[in-house]
Amino acid sequence: MYGQMMRYPLTVPAILRRAARVFPDKEVVSRREDEGLARATYGEVYRRVLRLMHVLRELGVRPGDRVGTFAWNSQRHLELYFAIPSTGAVLHTLNVRLGRNELRYIVRHADDRLIFVDRCLVPLLAPLAAELARVRFVVLDDARRGAEQGLGGALDYETLLDGAREEERFPELDENQAAGLCYTSGTTGEPKGVLYSHRSTYLHAMGSGMVDSMAVSQRETVLPVVPMFHANAWGFPHAAVFTGAKLVLPGPHLAGEPLADLIERERVTLAAGVPTVWNLVLRSLQKKPRDVSSLQNMIVGGSAVPLALIRAWKERHGVTVTHAWGMTETSPVGCCSRLRTATLALPEQEQLAARAKQGIVVPGLEARLEDGQGQELAWDGKSLGELCVRGPWVAARYFGDEQPGEAFTPDGWFRTGDVATIDPQGYIEISDRKRDLIKSRGEWISSLAMEGAALGHAGVLEAAVTGRPDALRGEAPVLWIVPADGARPPAPAELVALLAQRFEKWQLPKLDDVRLVAEIPKTSVGKFDKKLLRKRLLQEQAAVSPRDGGST
Amino acid sequence: MYGQMMRYPLTVPAILRRAARVFPDKEVVSRREDEGLARATYGEVYRRVLRLMHVLRELGVRPGDRVGTFAWNSQRHLELYFAIPSTGAVLHTLNVRLGRNELRYIVRHADDRLIFVDRCLVPLLAPLAAELARVRFVVLDDARRGAEQGLGGALDYETLLDGAREEERFPELDENQAAGLCYTSGTTGEPKGVLYSHRSTYLHAMGSGMVDSMAVSQRETVLPVVPMFHANAWGFPHAAVFTGAKLVLPGPHLAGEPLADLIERERVTLAAGVPTVWNLVLRSLQKKPRDVSSLQNMIVGGSAVPLALIRAWKERHGVTVTHAWGMTETSPVGCCSRLRTATLALPEQEQLAARAKQGIVVPGLEARLEDGQGQELAWDGKSLGELCVRGPWVAARYFGDEQPGEAFTPDGWFRTGDVATIDPQGYIEISDRKRDLIKSRGEWISSLAMEGAALGHAGVLEAAVTGRPDALRGEAPVLWIVPADGARPPAPAELVALLAQRFEKWQLPKLDDVRLVAEIPKTSVGKFDKKLLRKRLLQEQAAVSPRDGGST
């Protein structure tokens, strides 16, 4: 027997309709390339989306076609976020930090027909244009200047919109139709695409408005610093539009100073981004104080959040940092560290420790831990296993794959590749990416935990830990350190002494394995490129080993 | 092209699994008939649900069968809320305040096979047992005592559970399968059933965890005073379990004093119920102060909330009263009065005025106003029209009906029967039930607005306004007043003078039309029975008119 409730499809245009109807006066503010601020209301954005839908049809975009974007966070990018899926086509957000080979591979694999590009990003894309003969380009801000930079023949966004009428109706959409496509950074093998549906996008936006998740609401002024080309900017654009939150978009200006300015000027209340960004903003505020008293909550993820960062934001600016975890495959919000009532009754120090964990699985998703044999592990805070998740906004397989493949369990859960513990209170703590764990004397060392400890030294800006083969220990940890600007570079002995407060003696790196470097290489999504670091260590060792049988 | 996300069905057992997995230690506290408190954790409730599923199967309950409950808010009722739909059967909550004829009609219309009943409610149900020969009864607390009160042969809940093993797996459910059934009070015609699906229940629970809706979260201790036999207790049991909130259930003890005790004792933070209940609690607190400082938010609906109530809770106890509106047909949450940031910047008095409106349509639903010809009306705060809604937790037709019928528009929206305005900020204000509006001199008078104004008098406990036919005015308002205990009864002239502050002269009731009564008759869901009041007035007039042509 079926229920007799409305068969109301959960779609991306339904998210936009709510903002247009209930919050037509709320603003979207975006910083332009020239640093000026562009302002529009949701009512205006809605009408531009209707015209953009018309433009897309006129350009021959058909349901199911993939349409690329190569752009920073801006109002125009937001318009594309809604117009493309509203016509039944698929929004494919291209990561502007990709290398040329990956970019070529992804555009071809997705079979993009049309790519919308920021004028300032044209130099990155233009060299590929000749090889992507099937693709047409639209420059978001001034095609004439785009042409000067190598994209001759590209169309101009505003000119197209000027000539378009508003579509009068939305096509009927099946909620399981594809709405978006995003490729993972793929530190192993080729990049893999995740094909979001309207339903998954809608449910993820709804979930992001829950108190126990991102808590986006009409009361907030939201600043997503996480890019709209990376995992849907963690879903903040959709959630802000759904709830009618004011949306502030930073454009290409992601340094500490312009972000601090933007928070002050637009009275941002809720901001989201990776730890590095919030370190930069903290430093900028130290150099030049500003009134950021409007800011109350900050969602931080992408890599483990150091305790020092959580503490500094709370103590200096009264901001609560909420740690969150997710992946492109999980839309991305998977868990977040909203403290339980029982935890809030604990002393400050223990609360902080809970905040530093990735948090509790959000309502809507389910989590479990698996050992190497597919057996489920206990939530005891000790058992270390691969985190597996399932739920309505988790990928079932990769774009173009007929079968789910190895990233999925036989009973249909997604294997995240992250190794974690879950404690009896449900707090998930990610120890490491599966391939980044270091196995020393038969025991695991978590590179993330060691990096977090090293960041406790005031002279450390960045810290990465990787393993190198070691005849005696199996693997030995190597600590890569970028010293902080202006501070005295830390001595290896000091760092090892600091780590000794948290790690056993056998886990510590040797003094020779503490390496002060000017930079740690990063992937296109800003994570440490540990694959490259490990390769360097192997090459060094290969060069040395034949002569003296290993370093000391 | 379809998205490649998990086909994860949105079902009632998935809601329960989250509480069992992530919040096994959180409590459900229920007040028993003997006033003692029963305590269990979600972990314990989960295992009892698994046994109850086994019991249901053993009793021959098959997918699609309707299983009735006739019970107050309690842990056992909560177990039924989850076990019945988890087996694929349909939870049918019977309103314990129904008259015998309605009850018989509804049990037969639903074709209930099994009814679970509170021992203290047996006397209401027993007289019908002989006429409902197909139905088996289970007494929730002590079948032996139930038998003494006329339900011989009834089974005993705890005995059944004691003899059951835990089901090992949940059956696979389609999210569109029926999960629940609830009949509307039906002040016109026969009662009508709304058949909820797993999907609608899940999405409603998710929506209830959103900041802009009920904002239920793991941080809260939730007390739903609204009965679980009425519109799913506004969805609070599902939302509390989904988010892991502590749940406090008052059993049959709904007077001011036991509720105030419960709030103090269990440190309730979020409570929900009709205005009358919160008036009773206020009065109880005045007589006997208690520490209710834990209470922060109160969701009030079911009838319009008087400003005086909102103000008293804020001023005396620091509690924010949030007005909400919904119907059995909308699962029920439709809108709630979370204030917009722009409103929060207004003076206190204007904020209060916004709080007294029913609020903004919640994320997930869409609202519009229609005139009598099906034309859409503007959101200008003035145009009065029928509120229509649509969304994934709104009924598409009534149980047993092949076609949607008159309560639905040709394009598939639900006609609520409520007449409302919507202002440019999106605040919906219900003026009246369509049939309760009074048309005087060709203009509408809102009975709800007049009732609210009359409640501003300290000597008024309850106020109802209905129309009576009037030769000159078409209809004239009649004000029914129940004086407050202990206060000086208000003089009709005083009341009319009070109304004159808000209403035009031609809208005011005549002095003869102000009627002080000991009680206003109510329907089974506790609303004023205006149908009966109107009938009384017509009878009076029929008795008088032939002689003198109308009252003065």
C-alpha cells in the first residue's frame, strides 16, 4: 500500500524558487576581479537565471548535456549553479587549480559542450582551447578582454543575457536526474567524477539547514571561502539559497586581508573554508585589527583543524570553530563536530579535544568502521578502521563506471579511504588517509596527529608527515616543516621534544628526518601532495642505499 | 541521464537506527498513569522495537495492514510509532477525544486489525468492542486491569514483549509505502484520513531539525504536550529520535501543575502544545514558583496565539514563543514564525506583532494565496485569500478516495481552508477558517483577530467569535467569553471598548452579543466547536424571529 502524499520531486529549481518567493530582497554580494563589490537580490538573481536558462537552450544545451564552469565564487557562478540543472543539463564545476593534463582529461571525459570561464582565468584555459575543438567558451566578465588573452571567438555572458527573454516555465524534472558533476582530485590513478542528482543536491541542502549539521538559516550571512569548483563549496551556495541566507562570495580574492575586510564590511556571521585560510585571516587581523564581531561560527574542514586555530579564534574573536569532514563523493558534508550536551558539561580542555575531532555523522547519513576483512569494528574510540558511509547524498559509483568498483562494499556502502576511530559518544576522528598511515614496528602512526602536534610550535607554519622505508622499523616518519614568517626557525631537537609529549619514543622521527623546507607541494585542492613527498624520499634513498646500506 | 547517487530509501526505521547507533545513551522519560516516571534509553527502546516487530508479525500483521493506537504520549506509544511502520504496516493513531460514533466510523473506515490501548483509556473504547468484532486489542499497561474495565480477552503488551525475540533485520521498504494514518477532526462531513508515506515522514522529521523550522537537535530536551494521537504530535517524536534529542512524554497528565513539575524535573528546553496548555502552566507557575530556567523555546499552535501569552512567557520566564501553523494534511508543520533578521532590528512591539503571525513557510513547502476564482493573490499583507500549499509532506488526496477532490486545486496544491494574508516579508497571518469568517456589510471580519483582542482583557480566560445572521449587516459578530477564575467578570461595555482599539465601529459586536458563558464547547482536537455555536445562535433566532423580526 502506497502513501497518498504529493509526488513532489526534490529538485534544484525548487531550492531557487523558495529564495525568489520568500526572500526576494535578500542579497548576494560578490567581490569582482577589480575588488569592487557587485550586489544583487535573490529576486534579481532569479530573473537572471530565467534568462540564462533561455540562453542555454538557444546555445543548444539539451537535458543531460554537461556544461562546465571554470570560475571563482561569484554571483554569475551562482546563476550557473541554478540555471544549468534547471534546464535538465548537468553543472560540471572544473577545478581551476588543475594541471593542464588533468584538465584536458576531465573536460574530455565529461564531454563538456560549453564552458563558462572567468576572464581572469582565461590564461589557464586558453592554451587548451585548440585541443578541445568541440567546446564553446563563454567569458563571464568581458569576452573582448578574454579574446586578448587567447580565447578568440568566446561568447560574452552579459551580452547573451541582454539578448535573452525570461523562460516562462521550468521543465518537469525527475528528482533522480543528474544535476551536477564534480571530479575528485585523484591522488591515485585518473580523476573520477561524481554525478549528483537533483534529489541528492536538494536533500544535502536541506540537511545543511539542520541545527546538528551546518545550521545554515535565513538569520545568517554566509561566506563560503571554499571554492564553488570544489565539492560544491561544501553545499553552502545551495543551502544559503534554500534558507534565504545572505550570501557573500569572495571572487578571486582569497588572501587574509581581503577576506578580513569582507567579513567586516558585510557583517558575515558564518564562514567556511580550510584551516590555512583561517590562519591567514587571523594573521591579517593581528597586523590590522578590524571589527569582525559579527562573525560567530566558522566551519572548517578539508584537512584536520589544529587545536591552536580553534583556540585562537575563540579567545581572540569569540568565534566557534566547528570541525567538519566530507568528500566529493559525499556531496560533501559527512560529519561535523557539534558538541553533545554531555561534552558541553566537561571542562574547557576536554571540550576542545572533542572540537578537534571531525565530529558526529550528520542526520541523513550512516557511518561504520571496517577492518581490512570487511568486519565491522566497535565504536570504542580505539579500534582503527576504514570509515564507510551511506545515505541519500553519497555516490553509488563513479561517472562512466558501469559497476561500483572497489570503493564500495558488497552491501553498498562507500569506502572513504579515511582511517578513523569512533568513540562511544559517536565522535569520529580521522587518523589518516589509508595510504598515508605509517606502519612502524608493526604499529600505526597517524601522520595527521603528528602534524597537529608539530603545529603547536609557534615557529611552524605548515607541517607534513610521511613515511620512508626503514630497514629496522619497517617505516619511519619524516617531518616536513615550513617555518613561519619572521619567527626563529625551530630546531629539529625542539620539535622532536614537542612531539615526545604526545608520542611514544619509538614513534618519533629521527633528528635527520626533520626537514625544514621553503614549501610543501600541494594538490589542486590544496592538500599536501604526499605522493610526491614519498617519491622524493624513495629517490633519495635509491641514490644513497647502494653505497652505504641506509641512512642513520 | 540519471545521477549516480545511492538509492537510499527515506524510511521510518532509518530515523530510529540513527538514535540507536549514535545516541544509544540518550533518554526517553515518560510519566505513567500513576504519576511515576519511566525511563529508558534509545538503545533500550530500539531493542524493544525489534521485539515488538516480532510480536506484530506473530499476531499476523502484514505489510499494509492498519494497526491502531489509542494512547497518550508515552514510551510505549513511541515504540509503536516505530515498530509498526518498520514492519511495513501502517500506524493509525486514534484520537482519544473522539465521540463514540466518530470513533466507530474511523476504526471501520481504516479497517484496523489490532488496536493498542492505554489501560486508563479502556473505558472509552470497551463499549465499542462488541461492534468491532474484527479488531483485537492489546492493553499497553496491564491487560488484567483492562479486562476488569470491559476489555476481556485483550492481550498484554509487556507479556507479549517478554515472549518475543528481537527481529534480526528490517524488511526492505519502498519509501513511498504507507507508514501512518491520521484522521482530521472533520467539523464538516465525515472524518477524512491522511495516509502518510515513509518518505513524507522522514522528510518532515528532517525539516523539523532545520534552524528555520522547529530546530529540534541533539542539544534539546523536548516535551511534546501536543498528543501523539493528533497530527503525529506535530512530528516531534520523529524529529527527536532522528536528532537524538532527549524526549519527555507527559502521559495523561496534561494539567498546568504536572507539566510545570515535569519541565523543572527533566530540565526541558523545548516544549510544544496549544495556547490553552501554556496558559495553564503559566498560572500554575504563578501559584507555585518552580525553576523552569532550562526552558528556552516553546512552539505554540493549533489555534492563534494571543500576544499576551507570548509576552508573559518572555517577560516572566525568558521563554521565546514561536508560533507555528499546520494541519493533519501537512504532516503537520507548514509555517513557523522564526523572525527575519530585518524584523529583529525593529522595536520590540513590532517584533511581537510579527511573532503573533503564523510565520514563514518552512523550507520544503511552497505557499500561495488564492481568491475564490483560483487566481493567485499578491503577498502585500492586505489581500485576503485561501492559503494553498504543496510539498513532499502534504497529502495528495484522502485515504480511500480515488480522486483528489475539492480540497485540491486542479494543478495539485492543497487548499487548506484557512483564509490568510501574506506580507512582503513572507509572514503568513491566518485570518480564519474559511467557514468562520464573518461577512458584515460586505466586508470580512476575522474571528481570530477579534478573539485575540478580547484575550487582552485580564478577566478573560477564553474567547470565541462567531457570526449570526443579521438583517441589516448580513452577519454580525457574537463574542463568547469564559471569565478567568477568581477575576472580576468583564462587563460587555469594557470588552467592546477594548475591541474598539483595533476594530472599526461597524465591525464591533453589540452589547447584547457579548455572552459570558461557563464553557465554550470544543471539538475532539480541542478547538472551539464553532459549528455548534453557530447552530445555537440559529436556533435562538428561529425561536425569536417569527415574533419580533430580530433582536435589537
